[in-house]
Amino acid sequence: MVDFLMNIATPGIHHITAIAGDPQTNIDFYTGVLGLRLVKLTVNFDDPGTYHLYYADYAGRPGTVLTFFPWEGAPLGRPGTGQATAIGFLISEDSMDYWTGRLTEHGIGFDGPGERFGESVISFLDPDGIDLELITGKNVPANDDPQFGPVPADVAIRGFHGVTLTLASYERTAALLTQTFGYTAVHETGSRFRYDTGSGAPGAIVDILLEPSPRALRGEMAVGTVHHVALRAKDDAQQAKVQKRLAEGHFDVTSVRDRLYFRSIYFREPGGVLLEVATDGPGFDVDEALDQLGSALKFPPRYEPDRESLESLLTPVRLPERNGRR
Ligand code: ZN
């Protein structure tokens, strides 16, 4: 049994996908202020008249990928129970001063730095009101990636620290994390419960924030909320094992969807959060060279014949000036 569990343990988050309003505002904030790399400009494969924006580290490694569906003109959603309500980015211990200075420079208010489970945290909102956190991790490895964008490599965001799920109850979600995905309960204080894959990879943490009050509002998904959280499967075989295991546990899990850069299955965890399990490969360099990532609007092969008509539905965007191109 232990072997089987070891087999399907995830290293952590693959990507997080949220809903934005204006795509240009989103690009300017995530590349220009937070210094992430736009690694893919493409369309929502299920709604190809809208963009899908991908930000990550230089190479677009799993555990560093934040993606947005910009829904221009759509109403604001409401963060609440049954949602991922905060996205935590990992920074090195000695870069907190840089970040408080940088946010101040850009006129972005933040809370903190405060302490949480021995780590330093600041919280602030993105332009659409999504809760973001910068969290100092211990033993963050040196950054060997090429310099791109406005943030120096030695203080750059190093992918996700983790994600916070706000739930009305936590037991069944905790069981899913520990029994199916190999997480371990590592900390608990007040209403926050922390689970860690122990992989040491970026995005290894899931925090459950318990909101049991019947007055707590259920989240409404629209602009300014997280759409789903994807966990990593190292390959198709591991994904198939997870899919089988979820089906056996009576989760309503989808068939495998080809997302070109990875393959995905989706299901809703017991607390209501939409989860995905995405394969590590093939990766973002499948249709663009590594040093060209995010430099052109990409369509998956099935939409390429309709490029012209689809492009006419999309508001043109200005790409980041320095984005890793040499
Ligand atoms: Zn996804």
C-alpha cells in the first residue's frame, strides 16, 4: 500500500489559473511589477475567442506557472468558501526588503511582513483583487536562470510557495490530500491547516483556511477569483493512476484533455475547489524556442486554420519589452 501511495505522490502544484479583467493590465502587473516571465500567449482552448495568459519562471517549470483567463467586461467575483483564496509566491529569505520596497515604489499597499509557521509573509492584491502573498522559504536554491524582465534574478519570485483553500470543513479535503496525493499535515494554528508534499519543489504547500461559520459566504467565480489549482503528475502513467484512484473514490473525474503544453484531468475536491492534475510534460517549448517563449500569439493546431477570425475577436496586447529574448 505504501508503495502505491508513493507512486502517485505529487511534488506539488503544477499551475494555478485565475480570472482577470483587462489582459493588458494583467500582463503589465505580472511581468512589469512582479517580474514573472510571460511564457505563453495563447487562447482559452475551451473558449478560443479569449486569451489564456501564462506566467512563470524563465523556463516555465511546473510549480511556477500562474495562468489567467481574462474576461474583459465581466463582473467581479466574490472570494469565499469552496475556492482557492490566496496565491503564495516563494522568495528567498533575504529578498523581503527588496519586495516591500518594490511594492511601495509601485504604490501597492501590503500587509506585513508578518510571521506564519516560521516564515515571513506579506499580502497584497493584484489589479483584479486576487489575494497574493510573498513568502520567504528556507533553503531557496540559487537562481541560475538568465536575467529577464525588471526584477534581478537573485531576488526574483521562485515559483509558488503554495496555495490557500478556504473551506467550510477540512476533514475530507485533508483526507484527499494525504491519502491520494501524498501530502503530510505539518502545521496547524487556529483555523489554518498546512499540508506539505515534502518534495522541496516550488508549490509543495497547501493551506486549508477553515471558515465553518454558516455566515461565511460561498465564493462566486468571476473576475478576481481563482478558477482552479492544478497538481503535478510526472507523466501520463502517474496521471492515469490518479484518475483511477479518484474514480474509485467516487470523484467525478474527467477524461484526459490535451492542453498542448501538458495533459489534464479535472475534478472537484470535497470542499468545492476545482482541481486539475496536469502532466509535467511536454512543456512550453513544444511550440516556441525557450528564449522566444511568450513572444507571439500561439494557437493549438486545431484552431490554427481559424487564426484570422479568432484574432479579430481578441483585443491586441502589448507584450513585455524584456521577456527573455536575446
Ligand atoms: Zn489548468
